[in-house]
Amino acid sequence: MALSCDPTVEALADLLRPALGLDPRGEPPQVDAAMVEFARSRHRVGPLLHLAARRADPERVDEAAARALTGLYRNNAKRTLTQRAALTDATALLEAHGIASVAIKGAQLGEQLYGDSAARHAKDIDILIAPADARAACDVMRAAGYLHCFDIGAMRSRWPAWRMRVLKDTGFDEPGTGRTIELHQRLFPIEPRTLTPDFISATRDETVASIANNHYVLYLILHGAMGYWPRLKWLADLSALLRTVDDDRVAALRSLAESYECTPAILASLRLVEEVFAGSLHDAWKDWVEDQGSHAAAQRLVVAYRASLCGSDPAAPSQPLRKDSFPTASWHVFAGAIPRPSILARRVAMASLTQFERLLQ
């Protein structure tokens, strides 16, 4: 089934195929300034489109678009260099104080997926630490001069760790550069009890999470699913990621998904990426989708994900599922793995903290 909700999204997806190592689908559309801006602002794939355009027929890329794409790629290359430096400094600081960490997503994911860290746009530097180290990590960052994203006066010494406990992460700006380090003590705001501990255990020997790790692959799929796949950036990552996973690992990932009761969200994500980037699924992935192709929850989810991808506002990706009586992403991603009262209590705590911060600003 081809994506049909938005012809501009479909055209951009077709333009990106060469950068993903996928065969072209018919005659590719023209790359003009409007398409470059759509790729940059709505889907965060400007650098990836630059790589694709370099492999396309030069006559299909107008001069202004080519200049703009080159600028986007060069700026992202500079950004990734500074982010790598900030990541090295932050992890070395934590390690010096006996705090283990693992970097997730970011420029390092671009290197693993595309062989080019500048191909993937990354806004923040994300570092996962064990929940037991949250307070110590925050104290270390503050003592080293990192500025917490929210200064709450007399309570500031405890607020960063409390904020992480409620929201899962909190931000620190590097002194002198302003580059943001996101410290995470959980992978998701609301998740099965063992998900983050299992992930930390599986990545214990890694300072940068590797796509050779099944727990990291599952996390990356779930990350997009929790966000309702609002941008082509994440689906392009998924297309490249899935083709690195061999048949044996697919079987292991099926087992992992079942253990966290997130199979419908994974199936819906697989179906969506194949709609957008046909050729993303090899036979083992296709067999999984076909085995459970009639899964009702997955069918509902793929409709909602498609609406989110093609919507005009990626900042409100939950709206399609809200219409289907899903008040929070955790209910549809993790199915019955989390009791609904626990989800509601967590959501109330998150909303209360966010409102409290607004009142104090």
C-alpha cells in the first residue's frame, strides 16, 4: 500500500531513496526551494536530502535548491562536530565521578546508519544514566558549571533530579557554548518497569549505544512509535536500521516486543515504513507483519501514525489517537504492560510539574 495522505510527503520520501540505498520508484520529482524548506523545517531531513540530491540527475535539482542543501549539510556537519565534543566532555566528567552512561540517538546514530554523522539532524545530546545515579549526576553537572534548563532558586539543588524522576530527563547547557546535554534516567516518561533497567544491563559495556544491540533497536522503533512518527527523519532512520537486522535478530526482537507487550506498535511501525519507503522490510520482517497482519490494534495504529506523519503540526502528534479514545501514547504502545491507574497518576504528576514551572517563569 503506497502512502497517499499527502503527495508532498510521498514526493520527499521518493527523493530520499538514493540516500537510503533504495532503488528509485519511477521518475523522481523536481527538487526546488519549496521542497528544500519542507524537508528542512517539517521533516528535518535537509542533510539527508543533500546526499540524495548529489546522486540524482543534476537537471532535476535547481541551482538555488542545490546551494541551500549544501548549506544545510555543512551547517549540520559543524553542529555534529561540536556535539561530539560536548558528548565527550560530559561523559568523561560523569565517568570521572564513577557514573556510568550511554549515549543514545544523536550524531553517533547518523554515523552508524548512514556512515556519515552529518547526514542526520540531531538537536540535543542524549545521555542515559541509571536512576540511582540521577542526583549525583545532576550535582556533578552543576558543580562543573553546566546550567540547568530551569533555575528554581532555593530548590535548584534538588530540582534537576526531581525533574528527571517525573519527566524522565532534564537538560543542562554546557558553559560557554550553550550546547544542551539531556540527561535521561528512563527511556520514556511512562514505560514497563523493567524496560530501562534491561536496556542499561544490555548496554553496560557501551559508551555509545550500538545498533548491533537488540535492546537499542527496539528502543529506536518505540521512540518513533511513542512520538506517532511525525517526521520522515525518524522513518528514514527506521528504514536504514531495519536492513541491518538479520533473520535471527528479528526473531529475538519479536520475543522482546512480546515481553514488553508492545507488539502492535512495532507491527504498525513496520507497516508504515514499508508504505513510505518500499523495500525497507526484508523477508523476516515481512513474515512477522504477515503472521499478524490482521492485528486490530496494529491496524488502528498505522492509520493514526499515517495521519501524524502527514499532518501539518508535528508538535501535536497525539491528536489522531486522541480521537480514537487514546489519552496517552503509553496506552497504545505498551498495551497492557502498564496498569492504567499508574499511567494516569504519572500523567497527572507530569502535567502538575510542567504547570508549576510555567507559573514560576
